[in-house]
Amino acid sequence: MRKWIDYKRYRSVTNLKLWSENPRLNPDNKYVRLSDYVNDIISDDYEKREFIKLVKSITDRGFLSFDPVVVWQKEKEGPYTVAEGNRRVIAIKLLKNPHKAPKAIKQTITKLALEAKGKDFLDKLPVVIAPTFEDIEWYLHERHNQSGLMRRWSREQQLNAIYDLYEKYEGNIQTLIKISGLSQGDIEGHIRVIRLKNYIRNLKDNLTDGEYIRAISHRFPISTLERWFSNTDVRKEWNIKYDGVNVNIETEEIDFKNVYSQLVKRMLLGEKSEDKINSRTIRNADQVKQFLSKFDSVRKSVNPITFTERNSNGSSLSRKDTTPKGDSPITRNNRRTKLIDSKYSLTTTDLRLLDIFEELKRIPLRWKNAVSASIRIILDISIRKYIETNNYKEEIQKACKTAFVNTTLHQRLEFLKDKLPKKQRDIIAKLLNPSNELSLSVLNGFVHSSNTYNIDATFLNRFWDFLFPLFCEILDINEIKN
């Protein structure tokens, strides 16, 4: 009997450590600071809204302990690691330290923290303490795979949790059966799907940057991928054979990469596209056959590819840069060859903004027309995103007496001028002054005018450096530490 489940003890919030290997998290990211965990949660708009609802619920109703926070202690006198209840503990840690919230939710968290100030749950929480992590493993899989008492893990989170156990217990399937309650066939299937998903990292040259980032994200529709490769016609056509936990591809690798990338592209299409592949459009064998006929043919190979490991290298929505090192710093060097230095990363839910930011790390400044127009586009998207995130839309609509969609960038900048710190206010004031060399008028000219502007590399670097403190305030830009 596991008696420890029945007892709760109070422990300091400060002494509760978040679990960096939580299957809910993106396995490609590193989680060190509180903001790392929060950024993962809010990288999806729906999850962001749900998380804010959770924080508000805790603020209004207090911490409800009927759903236990389960922890274990690796070392005596050390912190307690949270195995179950990480989202709730994150919410409370933010209410306790609102200054640690990412920019995207800082204003909301700060407001809620004022309402929660002085409440008991900010100091201590009732927790269930397991003797070891091994004692918790059966509980996690029982709870998330079957009972449904909490928000269940996503399909990919479930699959990754099984793969983590597979690696931990060195492929001992019988141990996994005891812990998870799954059959051997189910466990082997889970591991194969993770290996197929991670092979997408080898398709980088076949996909656009935006497609690649979305495809390796832990939010990629892995259930659709699982359904596609479970079809016997697909495996026969593409020469795929399963051998326990291994996946053998008996197709020329260049051909397999080609058809696999075509599959990924179709999975990423908009919902209204007739070529969209999702769980609805491949519900039966006939639908799968129709799609298969649209793919390029493949050649059988005498040298099969075998997937035997889970590739752990890669990046998330907040991309790690792959640009060669050696670029000049982003400031104080107007002769650098790329507008944005590779040491900077951007975290945002806006994929277009993210794509442009990453492209400007790679595009040489000799493509001056594309780069100059992109500066104007980034400013436009960033300002709009900041206004939406901070719930200023209604206020600006009243001030401008028109719908938000009809307001100009000039009006939006004018509106924000008094809502930002002094340094950023000064930048906006200069931007709005048409006589200034680095003005919005010049940026608009990059896009809308047929006049010839000074857009050599030195000038574009200066313009970006001038705007950079503003971007740092309204966007979540971080410096990548080597």
C-alpha cells in the first residue's frame, strides 16, 4: 500500500522546484528559470488563455488542495521537486514574484499579484510527499492516461513519457508494462511514433524555416502522424517495416525525405485546403489511398535506414539560432553584414513575426530592399501585438474614433508614447518627427514610396540599432548564452 498518498504536509513555495523533465514540456527546450517554464505554457494562444484563467482562479478562490500537488525530495534538506501540479505551482510563484513574468503576460500577472498580496498560499502549500520518484511513476501514468481527473497529457506528452521510461529502464519493456499498465504492443508503437516524429529534424533542407519550426514543435499534430504511418498501404508504398520498437525504411533516403516532407507540408496546410491531411481527412483506408496517389514515387533501397534512437537535438518556437558564428554585435558596429546578430532570440506566438526575425539573421544586407521593408513590417507587427497583448484595443479605438483595424501605425505609436518608459518614449518621439533622419516617414518610404532612399548597409544597421531598445521593451527578445 502506498500510504504516502493519504498525507499532506505544508511546504514553502520557495522550496518547491519545478520539474524540468515534465512530459508536458517541450523536450527540446532547456528549463532553468521560471520564465522558461512560463514561455512554454504561453507559446500557444489557447494555453495562454487557460493559464491566465488558472492564475485568476487561484487569486479569486485561493489554492484548492483537493487535487494534490505531488513532490519528491532528491536529497535530504534539499528542495522538493514537483511531479504533479507544476502549472499551479508556476501560477503561485508568478503571483509571489510578478516581476519574473514574461512581457506577454506581465501586466495581467502584476494586477492579479496585487489582488493576491498577503494570502497564505503565497508562502506555503499543502503537498503530498512521495518517498522517491520511482514511487510517483505509476501514479503519473495512471492519472494522466486513464482517470482524467486533471487535464490529460497531450498525445505527444503521453508518448514522450513512455519513451522517457524506455530510456530510463534501458529498454526493459516488462518494467514499462508494470508502470504504465499498457501492453507491449502499445509501448512499442509509442516509441516508433516518437522516432518517426523526430526524423522530421532531418527534413530541414526540404522545408521552409517556418514549416520546420512548426513541424518539430511539440504542438505538431502527432496523432495524425501516428494514424498515417499506422496504415498498411502507406508502409507498403513507402517500404516501411516495423521491428519491435525499431522503424526500418527500405526506401532511398532522398526519396523518403521527399515524400515525408510532402506529408508534413500537407499536415501544416490551412483547414480549408482540400490537400490538408489531418485525422478527419484520413479516417478510412480509401481516403489514405487517395492522398497516397498524390505523393511522388519512391525507389527501394538496398541500404535500409533504421531508427533506433530518439534524436534529442533541435529547437522550439523560441528558436535557437543556426546562423554561423562570427557576426558582429548588434550595436556599435554599422558595418555588420546581417541586420540581427545570431546571439538574439525572439519568443512569440506570432509565427510571421518570428519568421521575419529569424530571416533577418540570415539575409545579407546586400538585399537592402527586402531588409529595409522588413524593418517596417517588424515594427508594425510588434506594435499591433503589444497593443493586443496589453488589452489597449478598446482604448485606442476610443481615442482614434475608429475600429482598431483602421488605425494607422502613426496613430498607434502616438497612443503608446505615454505608456512606455522614457527611453522608449524618446525613440517614438523621434520616429514621429518627419524631419528626423530615422523617422517613420523614412520607414514608410521603404514600403510605399517610389523615391530613392538611403538604404545602404550602414544606414539600415543604424536604423535597427536605433529601434532595438523599443523592440526589447515590447517584444520578448533574449540573448542566447553560449
